[in-house]
Amino acid sequence: MRQKFSERNGYKNPRDILQVESINEALKNRLWNNMKMIYIDSLSREYPDDMGVLIIKKKS
């Protein structure tokens, strides 16, 4: 299999393990950013007035 340009020139380290039991910080951030972009940002476009904030008032 042919190496990528960045791998041949040492610009990027290839990931050599599968993340099964845990995930590294880069993958965790990438997953969170995608979830935010797909779900949370779409909610803010659908409901721009309240932005999905729940306000709980105390009983007096």
C-alpha cells in the first residue's frame, strides 16, 4: 500500500493502534465537535429564542 505524502515526508505520525477500550483526546474532541455541529447547533437554529435553556424557579 502506498504511503500518504505527509507520512513519507514525516509531517504526520500514522496511528498504529485501534482504540477499543478507551479513546485518546484527539478522537474525543473530534467526536464532540461533530456531535455539537450536528445536534446542538441545529437546535439553536430551530429554537433561536430560548437556545434550549431550561430555567427552574424556586417555590417560595
